[in-house]
Amino acid sequence: MKSASKMASLRFRNFKPCVHGADVFEAKAKAGLISNEISDFSSSVNPLGASVKVLEAIKENLGLISRYPDSNSTILRETIARHYGSLSKENIIIGNGSTELIYLFAEAFLQRGNIALVGAPSFGEYEKAVLRAGKKVKYVRLGKDFLLDSDLVISNMGEKVKIIFLCNPNNPTSLLTKTEDLLKIVENAFEKDVLVFLDEDFLEFVDESSKLSLINRVEEFPNLFVLRSFTKLHGLTGLRVGYGVASKEIVEILVKAKIPWNLNCLGQIAAMAALSDEEHLRKSLALVKEEKSFLMRELEKFEGFKVYPPDANFFFIDIHNCGFSAAQLKEKLLTYGVLIRDCSSFAGLDKYYIRIAVKTRSENEKLIGALKKSLQTKA
């Protein structure tokens, strides 16, 4: 028998997985610490975690694990549609985390010879999803101060371009794109039969996010798909629940293409409970807003840091002048039980950028203390 590597599809033989934050288990082994001794600033999720209502709902429905879940997540889709008011369940598709929907979208809509436009830097799974579908990526570098240049995106919208992947606020820069710029791209893409995949996973952390979202424009623009997640604000990180909002025609195609039973029964229950707990969401947003201000004040004090004012719940920092590379600073901080995101794996960035999540006051103070110790003892 031939080796498995020779039998594998050519495009997977040298396929490299996307690098992510939240590698706590690897960090634990490297630093010789136990998991609860590490404060994870590499993963930008709700510092308060899932709500009590979510945990209670899971406990009350543990008996469901002996049954098959609803393959189409019907009740959850209806719940999300009611949450937005102007949608129906036919506008909603549920994913096993939002990442599944990125891959599903690329697989469903990219055909032979197609190209996908991806911002640089931006979330790495867009590129991986396109490559996994066997298609090509064309990068569009972000403009001055890492802001999206809508005119540059439009000028790169050649006849082979089928999908544009956008992230708002962008990951890893934590910066918003103006609504008028997004709509300019969507409108031009519509005229050229190009689909726009708009990732709004972090938008819920932004003030007046409902006014900034394009979710309620999906029927107006049938080429628009908006991605959302229960991972970030709702804290269902380990349950993997994401959803997309689009025209009924797009959703119908994706429902046909998805695997059956893609979201487990407890994930569906937890997501519905999370949407209903408005008090937990208010408390979480208030905490993030307060702690973001605290961290901004403290991080700006570090000589050699260029801190970009964040729109989302994480900071993007240029550390060219601090004496460390991102990898070196990450390793140094880990000795103090603090894990940050080295951004060198993002297309368009060199080895001198980091990303830091907003967490609770005690954890944020631990971060600042670790940075002070690390930057005073340059290797």
C-alpha cells in the first residue's frame, strides 16, 4: 500500500493549519504551569464567560444528549430571527462555530477559476477556506493606519473575483470600517455579481452596534452574507455556535451544502438562553468598556508601544521600538503566567505586532505588571 501522504489530495499534502490564539495547553506545557495559572489575553472573548442562565439551561437539558439534535436548528433560527425583528428563519443558517460557515461559504460558491479577495492583515481562516476549496486568494493590503480602503478593494474586483471577505471590526487590528465604505463595496460588488462575506463577530462589542450592522440589509443586497458568533460576546466558546444572515436564496444553498447535525443539542439550547439574558450582556459590555479605557491608559505608558485605539474588545499594538519581537515578548510574558497573541502569522504583518484581549481588572493588572517586569529585563 502507498503511504497515506501520497494518497492524499495534492492540495492537502502541504496544507498548513491556521495559527490562532488560545493555545493555552501548549503554553502550559512550555511554561511548566497549570492552565488556571495562565491568564489568556490571546483569545478575545467575554471575560465574564457564559451567563448563569446558559449554564442552568444546559444542566436542565442534559437528557437530550442521548438524542439526535435538530439537524436544521429550527428553533434557534426562529429565535435569532425574532431577535432582529425583520428576518425569518429562512434568512439564518447555523454553524458549528462561525469558522464552519467560512469554509462552507467558500466551498459552496467558489467555482473553477474564481478568486477571493481577502484583506491583509485579517482573519487567517478566510484564506485557508479558499485554499481548501482549491481556489486562489488575492490580498488587498489595508491602507494608512490599517484602515480598509474601499476604493482599493473595488479596483481589485476583477472579472475572476467571486467573493470578498471583510471583517468589521477587523481582526487583528480591532478597527471599524465606516458603514458608507462597506456599502460602497457591497453596491459595487452587486453590480459585478460578486458576493460579499462580512464577518461581524466582534461588532457586538462596539457602541450602537445595531446601527452599524448590515444584517438588516441582506434582502436589499442579495449578494451579502453577514457572519455572527456566540463565541465572543456570549462566551459559548467551547460549544462552537455561529450563524450567518443572508438572503433566502443564499441560505437555501448553504443549507443544502452543510453536513447534517452540525450543531449539537446543548449548543442550540445554550445559544437560545444566551440571547435571552440581556442583563448578562449589559453587564459584560459595561465591564469591557470600562476595562478597555483602563488598559488604553496603561498600555500607552509603555515606551516603544504604538497602541491603536480599539473599537472591539482587544488591542492591536506595534512593538517595533520596545526591544522585543512579538515571539520574544510572548515567551517572556508567559514566564509570568500571561499569554498574548503574536500576530506575525497574519498576512501583511511582520514580527513586531501583538494582540491583547480585554479581561477583568485583576487580570488586566496582572498583564500590566508582567509587561513592566518583561520590558525592564530585555533579553
